[in-house]
Amino acid sequence: MADPLDPRMFDPVCPSSAMPIQIGDKWTAMVVLCLEGGRRRFTELRAPLRGITPKVLTQTLRAMERDGLITRTAYDENPPRVEYELTALGRSLLALIAAARAWSKDHLPALLEAREAHDDSPRARRPLR
Amino acid sequence: MADPLDPRMFDPVCPSSAMPIQIGDKWTAMVVLCLEGGRRRFTELRAPLRGITPKVLTQTLRAMERDGLITRTAYDENPPRVEYELTALGRSLLALIAAARAWSKDHLPALLEAREAHDDSPRARRPLR
DNA sequence: CGGAATCCTCTTCGATACTG
DNA sequence: CAGTATCGAAGAGGATTCCG
């Protein structure tokens, strides 16, 4: 159907982890991007979402299914096979994710710079504890 | 400077609380919207953000100041007066918030409908516990 | 292969009370 | 007025192990 997902698709070194925009829960936007190119199997999704445990991936997929963002198709085979696919509603999030990425491309460096400058300043006002 | 903020600005009855898009932490986007019309004082912000405790508002404002989204200006008066104002970086979030609101206007009803239909279905697959 | 069951930590948020 | 200081509850997320 589509090429295998690149395991480095979401490199943790990338500062996108500091991105102040979140769609759904922690992994939702990444799942949407993984499914952008077509349907994928459970294990296929685990590769680019490095570090995600099966429990959390299941939770994420269930919540997305509940909200009508994806569909789940189980094939009665052995070994079992399950495929997830974006719905039209799920695909509607792609534009929003693109907007968030565009904001990050344009402004995240400034945010991180401000943060660093603040953290390096001894006079800076500190968070409450 | 500007008109008083409407205490019903963020009506909790509005399903925007179910919006699957979040900017910063829970209150960040609302603070940005409160500051859209100009600088505001601490207590002024508490009215529309109903239910926020001073501690949490302080945390939110501190984090936003650290990230260069707002500036804080304290006047040496008695009683004290402090004003918060959006920076250019903070204003850059307005477009993103508008995009999120537009998505919600167009698609949130479908999401909530899917959720309800799913929850009403006895055969539906339930979240992990 | 695609999960489920269990346990646990960490952060976030809120309630309450007090202060310069 | 504009915060601080504590305390506590809750839930998200993760580690580990096991199953049809």
C-alpha cells in the first residue's frame, strides 16, 4: 500500500517536543501523520512512535476511534491482523497539524531562545513550587 | 484602555471544553485571548477565567513570560498594580487559535456525534482500564 | 500479532489559607 | 492588589509481564 514508515519520522532530538500546541492527547497528532499515507497495522505504527508502549498506543487508537477520527478493521486470520485508517474527520486534522508545524517553524526558535535567556538570567522570576 | 472582559467570555457550557486542540497548558490560549485587546491586570484576568485559582494563574503567567509570550510590568504603587501584555510572539499565536476555533466550528459537532454514537453502542470497544 | 492486566510515578490542577 | 505556602486528588503516561 505505502512505503514503510520511517522510524526516525519523529526524532526525539527535534525540538518539536517543546511545541506548545497539542492535538488530542500526546500521540494523536503523530498517529494522524502516520496514517496520512494510508492504512497501517498496529505494529507498523509502533516503529515511528518510538517509546510508545502497546498499552498507550491502544488507548490512543481507542480514543481516536471513539471520536470518529480513525476506523479499525480486524481480519480474522492467524496470526491476527488489524488495520487502522483515517476517516474524513481524521483527515480534517491534517490542515490543523500543518498550521501548528508552520507556526513552530516560524516561531519556535524565538520561543526557545526566550526560554533559554530567561533561564540563564539570575534575576528571572521563577515558577511557583 | 479596553472594555472590561466579559465574565462569560469562556462559558463552561460551551463544548469548546471538548476541543481536542490545546495551546500551551490548560489556560494559555484563554489568557492570550484575554490579552488580545490590550494589557490587563492580574485580577482582571481572573474574571473570565472563572474557577482559576491565583496560584494556577500565576503559574500560567510565569510560564508564558518565560517563553516570551507576554511581558509583565509591575508599578511601584500602593496598592500594587501589575499589568500583562502580549508580545509579538504571543500575538503570533492568535492565528493558530483562530485556526483551532475554525476547525471546532466545522468539525467538533461531528466528533461529539461520533463519540455519543459510540458511547451509546453496547458493542463498542471500551478503553483499557 | 495485537493486545490485556497490573502496578507505579510524575505532573497538573485545584482547595484553602495566609501575606507584603 | 497581587500574589505565596501547603496540601491533596486525579489522571496521563510508562514499565513490566502475560494471553488468545
